[in-house]
Amino acid sequence: MRGWWRQQVMGQAVVVMVVMVMSMVVADAAAVVDVYRMIQYDLRGAPMGSRRAALNHHATSGFDVAGADLSRAVVILPVLEVNISSLNEFVQNKGLLGGLLLLLPQRSHESGGGEGDDSDENVGKVLVELEQWLVHNTFQYPVYFAYEDDYVKSVLQEVSANDAAGRPATATTGGYKLVVSVSEAKKIATPTLTNIQGWLPGLRAEGDNSMLPTIAIVASYDTFGAAPALATGSDSNGSGVAMLLELARLFSRLYANPNTRGPYNLLFGLTSGGPYNYNGTQNWLRNFDQRLRESMEYALCLNSVGSSSDHMWLHVSKPPENAFIKQILSEFENVAEGLDLTVELKHKKINISNSRVAWEHEQFSRQRITAATLSQLEEASELLQQTGGIADSRRAVNETVMMRKIKLVAESLARRIYGQQGTQVEVFAAGTNLALSPAYVRSWLDLLGRTPRVAPFLGKNAPIITALHKELAQYTKDASLQHETLDSTFVFYDNTKAQLNVYQVASVTFDFIVALAVGSYLIILFVVLFITTKGVDDFLGVFRKAPSRKFKSS
Amino acid sequence: MTFFHFFNCAALTFGPHAVYYKATPLSEYDTFSTCIKAAIVYIVTTLIKFVCFATFLQVSEHDGFDLSQEILKGLIGFLDVAGLYYALTQVSHRSISQNHKFQAVGLGWAFADAVLHRLAPLWVGAKGLEFTWEYLLQGLESNANLVFTVSLAALGSLMWLRKNKPAALVPFIYVSAGILAAMPSITSYLRKGLAWEFPRVVSFELSASLLMAFVTWRLFSACQRPAQ
């Protein structure tokens, strides 16, 4: 009796312990992969991009797998194999999908410098098209990017093989399960645009109290792409930033000595908000003091100057017949000849009622300041185009050609500042202490090519902003930061990076089979032990007990 | 791989012990206390063993088979035998026949071994989403271990509790007991020295356990006859 009671208590204690311990969950994945979430934003209230972040579904390799339930599957697609038109059809038909994982080709670790081969160009073109399509569509399911390393490749191969053999991964058949456990994305309450400026004051002549004319050199430094954690924008506009910093360095040398200080003030501006109709530039200009505005002779904006093309465009909004514009153009053309570059003028009228601002100089023109944009791009881009996304890699920037372009701008500016138009003087000659520094430019291009710079995700104190500020502070006076809030046309949501857990799960059927096997093993064991120790009669007696009792009672 | 899998593996690992207790006359003679006492002796023995490991063994850098270390481990493993001796002879049991005594001791011993060595990995590992065969194989290993322990307990009872044994069989008894006691060293040699994979090692254990059980049974019944 006591023994039975003890067993009861022990049994209950065990059950309680088991229930308590079962409530602790332990996660343990076979592999963890870094993934980068697609951007989620609202444009004028319309939801765009990928609207979900958490992922917990089986993996499948395509859209046409027989027997797969797409609404509970994650489709893994290498970007080079994406057929945008069929994807577009799927999305337009409001197809339900558990999730989309896009695989980017393994990133090579060479820094830029040059040619890149045809395959690079192809990859670039495909990525640009894909990014444009992604950014302008809405997806009600999570979309992630990952780099295609060996492990991911092997997983994809296995999944494709299983799908092809007619065994897609589902809850009943087992397979690979992809899990990203993050909370849903929240709105970024106050997306900040930070403008950085630096001032190089010129030399006033004796007895002259009027304000010196100012030339502004401006470049926007932020980017936008389908995956904010990957939008490093080397050409758009890392090249513009690097050119601006080199110009600041060279002119600060010239201006350090009063004997060589020019009669112009130089204002260097690194603006944010480029992809969003140059919103940061607009705010920066609005805060300009009236005297500064009146003294501004002209502003040169730099946008995408890093390609290997020899041909540059000078985009203006004033008509080409304007005398001042002609002057500026001829200054550039004179220098360009000697450097095997060509500069061509392109005129685009501003439409004040249209909120789209395609070039940075247009913001200056709207404030009645003469300005031009120097760029290798011929056509103005549409909203959220050419904004330095994943496709814009470090390898797209050609430093050698870029050094010539920097020399072009530096010499043209120097001729204007020191009144040497028409002469062939070379201010920044090689071998002097005013020589251009390819190492300097390269180190900045490398840094910018590794740093994603989507403004709403940078915040006020991002390391890259601090770095740019410090650099300008080194070469200019009064280097300062200005923080503005991005206008409400654009609303952004956070969650840009996550970790993907890949599990290999067995099917529920398998579990049942194992349970059956173990159960029958235990039953057989019981029977065998019973018979061998107590004898067959006793065993059969277990089944005969009920009737015999009945007999006895009656 | 979810709770279902955990239950399957747990049933495979611990089920046979419960079945053994229920199916054989052990349950009728209420030998539960013997099992508990044997389990306690096992825990104490294991603690002493681990203290010796910590004192005498060095942590090896590589995963290979280091002969001197393994011999040392084997010698310390013989503490298991001492523990079984203590459980069989010194601990007072209620009056139960020798037959049942060694079974109860072996069962308690093996159950404690299974719980201490296999419950925690099973809990942490089998509940995850990722599937591996490892926990099912561990369950099979625990079955083999049960057979080994009961055989060793049987031989132990022959050696220490039975006074009259036919002289010819005595060396066999000691040799079999020696093999059983050295079984952990043998499996670790197979795993590390010969680099056998886990499934192969488990199948070796299963077959060896059946073989040794057969041998022990023959020895036991052979010793039974003169007493009767």
C-alpha cells in the first residue's frame, strides 16, 4: 500500500516537473545567415516596399513547384535568375507568398580601380532593373536579401532537387525551414537629414568692406536602395563626396597662406536628402542669411562623377545664351581639352509647380542663385532612380579617370578665383605640394563604398556623419552640422538587418512512424519479458482474468 | 524537433527501464526501494569518479585516442564495479531472492545512468527545430547500457553473493565481468581511436550487449544447478 502511494506521488511530481520544464524553449539552428531586409516606406501615404519582417516558413525554389503551398513558403531566388516580367505578373495578380529571399552574387573583396569585366556589367544592369522594380512595388510579405555563399548555395541546391523530385517542403513532408524572428517594423518617428558645411573665407583687399563673392561646392552624400543596409552608393554619390573633399583639401592649402588666398569665399556643403528631391539642400538654402545669398556668385553641384567615361555634362537651368553660363562653360572646356575630357552643356527648364527636383542645382535656381551640376549622367533621373543602391558597387568607380575630373574642376575653379581665365597656368601640378592625392581619394571612396548611407536610418550621430564633419573641420573654418527633419512625403520603417535561421526539419509523418516504432518496441519488450519471467500461462491469464471474476461473483 | 520528437526519444531512452520493472516479477515483489538505493549508490560512485577524473586526467587538445589517458580512464571506471559491489552486498535490502536482487540493482543503476547522462542533452537538443538522428541513437545506446548493467550486476552477484561455484567457471565469470566493466573504454576507443561513426558504435554496443547477456545467462544458469 505504501509502495503504491509513493509511486503515485512520484508520478505526479514528475508530471509537474515535466510541464514546468517544457515551458522553457530552447532554439538551436543548423546555420545562421545574415540577411538584409527590403526597404519599407510610405510615399505620400501609399504603402511601398515589403510590409512584413518576421518569417517562419518552409523553403521552396520557385513559383511553379507542384504541390507547394506558396502562401506558406519562402521562395529563394538568385537575382541573376529573376524574370522580372513574370514576377511582376505574380505581384500584380496579388499572389500570396510566405516570403521572398533574393540571393546576391558573392561579393568580391577587391576594391575598385577599374575596368570590371562584362559579367560585372551584366550583374549591375540586372540589379539596377530589379531594384527599380522592387522599390516601386508593394509586397505584403517579407522580402530579404542575402549573399550567396557556399552554405546558402548548397541549401538552394537541395531544395531545388527535392522540388524537382516532387517532394516540396511542407509541414507534412519536412525539408528546410527558414526563420527570422524579429518584431514587426515601426515607423521612424523623426527621420533626420544632416547637412554638413565648411567655410573657407577669402582675402579682402585693403580698405574693402564689402562682402566677397562666394562660390559654393555642393554634393549630396546619402543614398537610397532596395535594401537600406546595402545601399552604399559608390558612384551615386560617393564619387561626388570624394571629389568635394579633395577640392576642400587642395583649396585649404592654397588659402592657408594669405599670399595665395583668393578673393572668393568658398563654401563646401555635404547635403543629405538627395533621393528625396534634394530636400536637405532646400532646407539648407532656406536657412541662408540674406547677405550670404546675395554674395553667392555661383554653386557647383557634383553628382556621379566616378565612371570611366571621358564625357561630362554641365546641367544648368539658366538658358545657355546667358553670358555667365557661357563663361563658366568656357572655363571648363579650356581645362578639359588639356585633360582629354569633354564637357557639354545641357539645359533643363525648371517647372516650379512640379515638386520633382531632378538635379541639386535646381534647388539653388529656385532660390535665384546661379548653379550648375557637373555629372557624367546625361538624363535627369526619375524619383528614386540613380540613388546609389546595391548595384552601385565600389568597382563601378574608376579612380584614374576620376582624378582627371577632379583636376578639371580644381583648375577651372582656380582660374576663376585668381582671374586666370584664358591662360594655361597649372595650379595643382604634379610633384608640388598642391598635387592631387589619389591615395586620399581612394581611401574615401573605399570608406564610402562600405558604408550604407540611407538618411532616415543614419540618425544624427552616425559615424559617417561625424567622420565627414571632422574632415571638413580639418580643412575649413566653421565646419558645422545642421539637422532637419525629412518632409512628410516620405515615411520610413526600421528593421534593416536580421539573422536568418535555417533548420532542417523532419516531417510530422516521420514523427508518427517513429512513435509507432518505439511504441511497438516497448510493447514487444514487455510481452517478451513477461513471458520469459512469469511464463506464458500468466500472460494469457491477464486476458482471462475478467471473465473468471464474473464467474466467481455470479 | 519539437516536443513530439522529444517524447519519442525519451520513450526510447527511459521506457525500457519502466517496462522491465513492470513486466518482470520485480514489480510483484516490490523491489522499488532496492532500485532507488542502487540509483543513489550510482550517483555517489559517479561523483567520486568525476573527482578522480578531474584530479588525474589532463584535458587533451585534440580529439584522438590517447592510450595512457584512456587506460587511466578505464582504471577509474573500475570504480563502477566497486560501486556495484557496495550496492549488492553492503546495502541492506528487504528479503528478496538473489535473482531479483541483482536485477533490481542493475535496473536502478542503469536508470540513474540514463537519466544523468542522457536526459539533459535530450532536453536541450531534441526540442529544437533541427532534426538529427542523434537522440534516437542515444536511446538505443541506453537500451544497450541497460542490458550491460544487468549482466554486470548478475555476474557481480555470482562473484560476491554466491559461495559455491563450480571451479571451472570462475575464470569465465571474472573475464566476462572484466569485459563488461571495460565496455566504456572499448566504446570510446572505437569512437575516437578508430573513428567509427555513431550509428556503427551503437550497433556494436547493441550486439555486444546481447552477446554478453547470453554469456551471462549461461554462466548464471550453470551456477544455478549445483545450488539446487
